[in-house]
Amino acid sequence: MLTIFVRTIILYFALIAVMRLMGKRQLGEMQPYELAITLVVSDLACMPMSDPSIPFIYGILPMLALLITHVALTFVGQKSQRFRKLVNGKPIIVISEGNIDVKALGQTGLSVNDLMASLRAQGYFSLDQVEFAILETNGKISVLPAYSSGEVTCGDMNLPEKPVELPYTVIVEGRFMAENLSLLDSAPSEIEIANKLKEIGLEQKDVFILTITQSKIAVVQSYDGQMSSINF
């Protein structure tokens, strides 16, 4: 019992030392290979803690080997852009000039809902607020707003401000989301939406994403990147 207690304390400090030597990145900022090494190191530290029959050195040596591997990969990555791109990947533009790049989004493995959730987390609730969005190599999404941060507001000019409305996603990848449509007051029917789409030359299957606000203003993007605004 005492052996396990002592082992746990020693391995705990060894694990902390290894993690400190690997760098001070937060979990969400890690590259894929860094996350893999972190998970394996944690698992290796647990084995000698839970099983006294496993030699203590069997936990320390693999951790040191992984630390050396991490340092080597980081060093080579700093010297070689080609190697860094091979290991870390490269940033991918998922929204360009306000349009979702359907092909690029498919390459990332993200769904439209994942992308919209990431945008909302940064305070962008509508596609027309975003000029560019880039999926970084650490999995985070960087956003360039469609307007200047120094833009003059209604408050600056002592004018009444227009209420901000939450857009509801009603069509995603050609499929209706009836549960979201029901959240709108006096919501247009699916037939009304289909008719409006026909007016701009689109069928439901052609729509990549369509959002509607409570004031019945819709923003729609087709699979070919066409952006349109519809008033109901």
C-alpha cells in the first residue's frame, strides 16, 4: 500500500515535469501530435501507479522517450515548413467573402451545425456578419468580420438602434429543420419557403443553409455559393 502511495507521488511529479518541458499550451491549442503524446504519457504514468508488479522504470522510460520525440518533432517543425505542414496540417478557409466553402468544409469533417456553433461562440450569429472564417491547425476557427470594428454605430449618431434578432437555421444541406421553424412567430410554411426559393431559381435540394429571423428576413446560400436575401 505504501509502495503504491510513494509511486503515485513520484510519478505525479514526473508527469508534471514532462508536461512542463513539453510547453505551456492549453489543451485547445495543441497540435494533433502534441495531444496524442499527452494522452499516451498520461496513460503510461497510470500503469505503474495501479500495478505494483510493473517495474517503476517502465513508466519513467517511455515518458522520457515520448518527451524526446516531442522535442525532436517540435525542433524539426521549426526548421522545416514542409515537415510542419505534414505533421500539423494547414489552415483551411471555410468561409470566403461571406460564403461557406462547401468543398473545404467537407474536407475538415465539420458539419454546418458545427461551423455555426463555432461562429456563435465568437459572437457571430448570422453568415452576413462574417467575411472570412479559417479553421486553424489546432481546430479553432478564426473569424474576420464583414464590417470594420471601427464602424460608426447608431448610438454614436444618437439614432434609434434596430433590435438585434437571432437567426434560426431552417434548412441545412437541403433538409428542413421543422423544430427550428416552429420557434418563429407566424412562421412561413414550408410551401411558402419553397415558393420563395423558386423565385430566386432554387429548389430545396439546392440550399446549403437558410436562416430566418423573427422579422421574416431570410439569408440563403446555395451549394454553388450564391448568397441571397428573402423577405417573407
